[in-house]
Amino acid sequence: MPLARPSVSDKRKAFRDFHVSGCFVIPNPWNVGTARYLQGLGFEAIATTSAGHAHALGYADGAQSLDEVLAHFRELAEATDIPLNADFENGYADEPAAVAENVSRCVETGVAGLSIEDSPNDGVKPLYDFDLSVARIRAARAAIDRIDGEVVLTARAEGFLHGVPDLDEVIRRLQAYGEAGADCLYAPGLTTREQIEAVVKAVAPLPVNVLNSGVPSFSVDDLAAMGVRRISVGGALARVAIDAFIRTATEIATRGRFDSLKSCISHAELDQFFSADHERRLA
């Protein structure tokens, strides 16, 4: 008898348990095929990438509508058997009440977790004011608790990505977000061991997510030794794919050469994986 696919509740409980101890990698697919392949490689959880999905559909990061993003979350959540964390940017709203409404809609897609940023991403103001940022996390927490408190809320302090690389302020914000109800804390843009260890120590015992997209290139063991609980790669995997596409297409367009095609994975290998994977999904 085939095993029953895990329910949304099962995935949410598993995702919450992953944050209790140890260190795990949560890679970022941008469509069903990449999500299924990551599941097939044995990853225990995945996260969406706003940039990877936007670029694949011809948008700049952040230019998609809320409805398009929610449909993407639902598609990935339904297509996979492992927990999915949603890159929910700034909650697609500024004011706490609107953030809460949108978070409710996000939870209803079946995700196991979601992250909220403290930047409006408007190219004008780098960060929301401190009090508003805390209120937004508190509103997100309340919205989750009204539907399913098992959903993991990650609060992001965006200073290092938006021209405010003040570690003390990042820590102050993360500590306040934890007090407001965040389950996991995340400051993308940390680049040194000292920064990462300072954040981990300052917000303990809450788990910390670190963006590890190649600069610098810490290993899983390195980050685990620093006390990091969760490792994501953001849009890096999507950029690897589109970089290979652009390099190869450019070689064809400018040099009339097809050499780069020789080293790619074969059609037969991909067909073999997805054929077997499709049978598992239908079992």
C-alpha cells in the first residue's frame, strides 16, 4: 500500500519541529519542477523565492500582484510533500491591519511558514519605522494564530540589504520581533562569522535563518557551529539556472557556437526522474 501524502497540518508540525534543534537547509525553487527535484534530493523543506519566480515570468522582483504570488504558493504547497515557507516580502501592505489580512490569505494557501520583511521595498524609504515594524509582526502573528498557530512566522530585518548596515539596530529589531511573536529571525546580508554569531547570541533561544548565497561561502557545518538553525539561498539557485541559459544563448547568438550544450544534463535523465516522480505523486 502506498503511504498517504502528508496533510497540510503534518507539514506545518514537521516544519515547526525542524526549528527546535539542529541545522537544516531550506533551498528555494521557483516552479513545480524545481520544487519536486529538490524534494527528490532529500531536502526536508523548501522556500519560495520572490526573485526567482518573478524573473522566470518576466517580472522584476516585487512587481507581481498579490494574487499571482498567492497562486504560486498554493501550486507549490499542493505539488510537494515537504513543508513550504513563503517569501512573503513585506506582506504586500504597509499598515498592520492590511498585513494581517494578507497573511491570512497566505496561510490559506497551505504554506507551513512565511516571512515578513521590514522594508517597504519602494526605493524611497529603506525601512519601516521601528514601532510600525514591530506592529506589523504583531499583526502577522495574530492573523496566523486565528487560523493555525503551527505556521512558522519568520521576521526579517532588512537593514543590510537596504543601505542601513547597522548591526546593533538589526539586533534591536530582531529582538523586538521575537517579543512580538516571530518564531524565527532572519537578517539577510550578514557576511561575517562575527555578525552571524552576534545575532544568534542576541536572539537566543529563538532560531536564526541565514542567507548563504555564496558570499561568503560557509558550509552547513560552519553555520551549524555558529548556532544557525536554518540556511536558505534566496534566488541564488534561480540565478544559477538563468546564468547558464544566458551564457549559452549568448554564445549561440554572438559566436554561432553550441559548445555549452554538451555538458548539460540529458533529456533522458530528466525524463527518468520526472516520470518516476510523477508516478509517486499519483500513488
